[in-house]
Amino acid sequence: MENANTMDNAKMTNGPITRILLSFAGPVLLGQLLQQLYNIADAAIVGQFLSSKALAAVGATSSLTYIVCYFCIGSCIGISVPVSQAFGAGKNDDLRKYFVNGVYFALAIAVIMTAVTASMSGLFLTWLKTPENIFKDAHVYLVIIFLGLPLTVLYNFCFGILMAFGDSKKSTMFMAVSTVINIFLDLFLVVVVKWGVAGAAVATIFSQGIAGVLSAVYIFKKYKLLFPVNADERKFHPYYMKNIIKMCMPMGLQYSITAIGAIILQFYVNALGEDAIAGFTSGYKIKNLILCPLNALGTALSSFIGQNFGAKRFDRISEGFKRTLEIGLIYSVITMVVCFFTGKYMALIFVDAADTVVVGYTVKFIKYISVFNAELALLFTARYSVQGMGYGKYSILSGLAEMAGRAAVAVLLIPHFGFDAVCWNEGLTFLAGIAVILPIYIKLFCHLRKSMI
């Protein structure tokens, strides 16, 4: 088994870089698209079979679920960096200790975050000034999603482990199974059982739990080298836990700090009324779908750089950066053309054509986002490169810049320019992140290049 894994490792540290990145990113992309279908299925079924009011209720929770879930996701996926570096260096004893202590870390995150967020969900919605007519549905949806956080942690921890080994195909297969379950369960609970928004939330967490359990079973059966062979490797090790926290917490904070700006944005969007909330919700779902290829490329790049960093193949790090950016920019141009011609049809996935105001808001948001995708390609390439080299703490600086940019636009421009400023927010936020993370990447890479001389 270890020989097979060594071959997988060689695929990341030798061979054509573009082919490696695309072959790795392909299954990751499919998995992320499937994961987005969770959210799209919720929004589409709620919007089509319930009402735009119910859609607004789900949308009013989006910034809160984003900040909490993405903190958990970032923290768990962060385990891929020390694991991939130990794997690339061929240090299997370190590999096992990182895995075991990573399990302890994930359990702590699951317990603490679930207890805190589920108990405070009503207070969170009050702080956001959620409209009274959608508050009850929003609260029900939010509590159920937060109670399902342990399942979110399980899947994303397993996902991080599989990414460290360059194994992106199985996680995609498991997500495909759970997505199908999610869609059918959504329809059953919302349309047949009449559970309303609660049915959509239950379908989401139950289906993600399926993906998590399948991933865990697969890891247990295939990657035997991860599991401790003696008592010492099963112990809590402060050294390894410190390194895990050093890598995982910054990634979790990076994800969630950006979302703090989104919460401020949501506060001002809520003030624009029910139609604006529904349009923003629909547009944001489509935005998350559009950025999946860029996110998949970034995930592939992070694992690629992590393994090559561990193997001291620093020459391949710069080439990986260049190839990823080229692919991302090409994709951004294609996306812009597609969105300008099909934006209205995308909007009709979520709302009825008769809701012309909501459709108009959604189309406007989609078009703006497509223009800003080129910025996002550069931002993701630089950020995932820095994370792959093991300097995730610097991503926090980028996240702080994005948070500040998003909050500034929300506070200063939305009261004067309305929904147009909501759309501008994305582009200005991406620029703020780039201004911080790109110089950091350049400085780190120059340091690595000097170390090769």
C-alpha cells in the first residue's frame, strides 16, 4: 500500500505540471460543483415550491452559515498542508502523528462550534436586523444547519486528508452520491412532507453526513499508513498539535474573517428589503457555482505545492503558480461571456419569471461577478500558493484586507447607491485581498529561490 501511495506522490513531484494540475483539479471541481448543488437545491426548491419570502429567509442566514461553516471547513482542510509535506518528505511516522492529532483537533472544533452557534443563532439574526416576517423561518433553518456542523467537520477533515494524498476522485464520488440523496430528500421533505425551510436544512446536513461517513470508511480501508502502529503515535503530542493549529487555525480564520465582511454586507442588504435579499441570495448561489473552477485549481495548486515543498522541488512551485494563473484567466474570460448572455436563465432557476424585480437584481449581480472573476483568479492563485508552502498565517492578512474592503463598501456606498453598490462590493474586495497576498507570495518565493542557490 505504501508503494502505491509513493507512486501517487511521484505524480505530484514529477511530470508535466499543467496535466497534473488539471487532472487533480478535475475531480475536485466536480466535487465542489456537487457541493454547490446542495445550496442551489435548497434555494431553488424553496424558491420554486414555497415562496420568494421563504427564499429570503434562507438567504438571510447565508452570511452566518458562511462564517461558521467556512471556519470549520478551512480549519479541517488545513490539515492537508502538514500531511502533504510529511508525505512528500517520506516521513511516515510524522504523517501518522499529524493524522492522529488532526483527529483530536477536528473533534474539538466540532463540539465547540456546534454548542456555541446553535445556542446563539437567534441572537445572531437579531443583530443582523433580520426582517420580522422572515425571522422565524430563518431561525429554524439556521439552528438545524448549526446542529449539523459535526457532519460538516467530518466530511471536510476527510477531504483534507484525501487532498494531501492527491486522491481527489473518491471524495468526488462520495459527494455525487450525497448530492443525489440531497436533491431527492429536499423534494420529499419540502414538497411532500411539507416541512418548509426546515426540510431543506435537514436534507442538507443528512446528505453531507453520508459523504463524510463514506469518506471516512474509504480512508480507513485504503490509507493504512495513516493509522498509528504503537501507543506513542496514538498519544496527544503538543509539538504536532501546535503545528496543526499553526496551519489550520489561520486557514479557518482566513475563511471566516472574509465572511465577517459578508455579515456586514448582509446587514445592509437586509435593509434594502425582501426583493433585494432574494435577488442577492440567488446571485450569490450562482457566484459560488461560478468560482468553483478557480477554487478547484487553487486546491490542486495547494496540494501540488505542499508535496513539492516537502520534496524540496522549489523550481516546480513557480511553474505551478504560472500555469494555474494562466488557466484561471482563460476561464474568467469564458465565464464573463457566458454570464452576459445567460444571466436571466440562471436567475430563473431560483425564482419565477413573474418576480421581475428579483430576477433583475439577480441578473445584475451575476454580470458584475463575471467581470471580477479575473481578479479572483489572481487572488486564489497567490493565496493557495502561500498556504501550500505552509505559511497559512499570512492568509489572515489577506482576509483582513478583504473584510475591511467589503465592510467599507457596505457602510459607505450601499446607503447611497443601493443594490449597485452590493454588486461593486465583490470587485473592490478582491482587489484589497490581492494588494496584500501577492506581495507576500513574491517575497516568500524570492526567499525560496535564494535558498536554492
